[in-house]
Amino acid sequence: MNGSGLDFEKPILELERKIEELKKFTSQENINLSSEIKKLEGRLEEVKKDIFENLTPWQKVQIARHPKRPYSLDYINMIMKDFVELHGDRAFGDDKAIVGGLARVDQHKVMIIGHQKGRDTKENLMRNFGSAHPEGYRKAMRLMELAEKFKIPVITFIDTPGAYPGIGAEERGQAEAIAYNLREMAVLTVPIIVFVIGEGGSGGALGIGVGDRICVLENAYYSVISPEGCAAILWKERAKAPEASAVLKLTAPDLLKMGIIDEIIEEPLGGAHRDHEKTAHNMKKTIKKFLSDTKGISSGKLINARYEKFRKIGVFQSKQV
């Protein structure tokens, strides 16, 4: 793996460094060290399994934010072909924190929309670190309405710490833009599948997050608030973010157990940032199955099922004592 790792990945990175050194030494000195390399590779797999099968919620949040993790455009390039990006909300401007356009998944035509972060400081500033302005959500809805007009399924990729909370965004109607998307996605007459690929933060995630099927990658998170924001409110101390991560129940298994999501997309051992192609392959399988399952379903049945799906979230029963 290239680049620096997270704190809990250090034992893995150390073993990987040793293996690379032995391989390089073997090549340069023409000495057979295959048995030693094999032992280290076996040990590496054991350490990976031990670490990544016992991650805390906070550690999963850190993986969801990993700078080497694939972003929306990466998945678009790996899963789809003939992508034509469409720009602008036809009202204010083009928000580069949200990308979208027409594409194909094998023989299926789709409309793809997703949050997009940057790989370096310059691109992150251009993409606003994946935090969209109202024009981004209005662009997303414009593309969804275009998909509806031509009866094309919609795919969304969520990866944002939250919608941008700046004064300009609020002046241009941030809350209204997100609320409008929630309402209109609920009654969109074409199939919608949603993937949380990294961070799924608050209303910024919900703005493109209403769908017939909600999928979360194994090490992504989906939450009403960031762990740091929750810690600042509950404990008046952002350093309590690890504790907040645990109580928020933001990991994929917790979300599935509570009925908030429909499916967990498996990541390669060590996280999506260690094997982009394998993660994309797993997502593509789910997309193809969804497109096949929803083909020919009437718009009325789609909307009714979507309505019932979201009405069930948060339902509980109480007993009188």
C-alpha cells in the first residue's frame, strides 16, 4: 500500500515493508529467500485478519475517511462506460462537490450522481472537500428528473461529511434544496439505488440518499451527525469522538440490524483503499442485480414500496406496565 497508514495499520505496514525489502534483496543479490518471504506473508494475512475483523466504530470512521479510498469518479471509471458528465443546476452554477451524468453498466443505461472529494489540497478546495452547496443538490435533482423523463434508473454514491454550512449556502437555500430532493426522490418514477461509499454525513448524505435499495460499504458510515459534532454537543469535547462513534450506531452492521439499510457491500481485507478493483467488482454485482430485479416494475409499485420502506424506519412498539 502506498502512502502513510492509520495508527492501527502500523503493524501491517511494517510487515509489508519487511516483505518488500526481502524481495528487493532477493532480486539484487540473487539469493533465494522464498521461505522467509512466505512466512512473513502468512503472518501478514493473520495480522490483517486480526485487526480488520475487530475494528471499533471509530476505526471504521477513520477508514471511511482514508485519503486513498476510492471516490465516486473512481467507481464510475471502474464500473461504468460511456460516462458523459453533465454540469450545472441551470440557476446558479456548477457545484463540483457533486458529479453526475449518463453512463452504462454493461447494457444498462443509468444516471449516476455522487459526491466527489479531492486527492490533494488544490482539488479538495475545488470540490469543497465533498461538501455540496445548494446548487449541487439542485444539479442532482435536475439529473434525476432527466432520468425520469427518459425512464433511466438512478444510481447515487454518497461520500460527504455533510452539506456545506457556510453563509452563502444558507442564503441560497441549502435546507430547502435538500428538503426538496427528499420529497422528489420519494416519488421519482424510476428505480433508485444508493451506495454509501465513504462518509455518509447528515442531511448532506440524505440529499441524494432516498432510494429503493440502500447499500453501505463494509467500512463506510452513515450518521445523523459526525462523531466530532456529536462529541462537541454531548461532552463539549471533540476528543470524545471515539465514544460518540460507538453510541451513534453508525457502522454498516448496526444500520442493517436497525433496518435503515438493505445491504452491506463487502470490502477486501484491509479496506477499499487496498483494492479498488475488488470493491468496484462487488458493487457492480449489486448494481446489476438491482437493475435486473427492478426491470419492468411499474412506477406505482416502485413508489409504494419506497414509501413503505422509509415509513418502517424508527418504528417501535411500547407496552404499558
